Amino acid sequence: GGGVTGTALARELSRYEVSVMLMEKEVDLAFGTSKANSGIVHSGIHDRPGTLKARLCVEGNRMYPQMAQELDFLYQNNGAVVVARQEDEIPALKRLMEQGQQNGVTGVRLIGRGELLALEPHLAPDLAAALVMPSGGIVIPFDLVYALAENAAANGVEIVLGTQVTDIQEEDGAFTVQATHIAGRTPRAAQAAQTIQAAQTAQTTVLPVETVRARYIVNAAGLHAGTVA
């Protein structure tokens, strides 16, 4: 999968002495779920304490400043707020604050109407209160995915676009992956940018199936992960 999860994993694995291939069935990276999300770097207040999702959300949030510095993609640590329109909604904010604190979110606090409007004057003037998460931020999903992919490719990861996995078989501790290419695309790109350019100018003729052997497979196909599995 060539979204944010797949490219982030590929980039991380490229730090080690292993051979890595990233397959994406669409003509470009960030073509599925990654292109349609809000780009919010969540602080971790909404996830149930003790879950893997809660732990990884907070850990991932803390990784963004260094990643942005290393890969030069746009990241704004502008914080986030959850507002209460009426007084009777404030207890829900308090529960979220306690949940965030249990998850290890730092700096989360409850503020009143006056401080909220000073922080963001374009909000409605009759809001009751808000929960502030200073660790929240935003990214441009496309920029993030390309930055991860380009760094991974520069480190030797093979990025293959227009390549749909059609079958996976396990035998003797390894996997045999069958995938179908589309004519005109570069199946073994040295640089992610070259792969993308080749994919965008490709014909749509289906070629014979290619077989790849792998010791490990990471299913990062997003909404199509169930189909791949």
C-alpha cells in the first residue's frame, strides 16, 4: 500500500539492512484513504486508555517535529480545540481531558469563553468552554506521503506503482506474491519521483503476472486490507 502507513513503514525499514519493496495498485501514491483525510495530527485524547491505538497515537504525535525537520514537509504544531456549545457539555470535555491525561497527552487543559475567544476570535462568541490540546497539528497528506516515499527510495526501497497483488501463498516460512503490472510503468524505480512520472504517463495494458518472494509481508492496503488478507 502506498499511503501514509505503507510509505512510513517503508521509510523506517529502509534504515536497516533488508530488501524492501512497496507495491501500490493505483497510478500514484496517496491515492486511497490518505488523500481523503483531514491531515490532522491528533493529540490522542479520543482513544480509549490502555489500547494500542491510544499508545501509538501519542507516540506518533511526538515523532512529527523531528520527521518534518528530516524530510522537509509542511507540519504546523498549531494545537487543537474541542468546544462546548453549552454549559451542560462541559462534563464531556472534562472526561476527554481525563482520558487524554491517562493516555499521556501533555498540556491538555480546559479553558473558558474569554480565553477561547482570545485564542481564536473567529469562533462563535456564545461558546461555553473548550478543551485545548497544544500537541495537535496539521500536515498536507500528499506532501507527507511523498516525503516518506522519496526518502525510502533514496535509501534503496523499490517502489512499484500500478501493481495489484492478486495472490499470496505461504510456504516454508516465506511468501510468494503474485502481482499484475500495467504496461509503461517502471517496476524497479531507483527514485520515487521517477516511478511516479513513469506511472502517470503509462498505457493501461495489463501485463503478465510477476512473482515476488518475501520473508515478511505488511498489509497496508487501507480500506482494501481485508481483500488483500
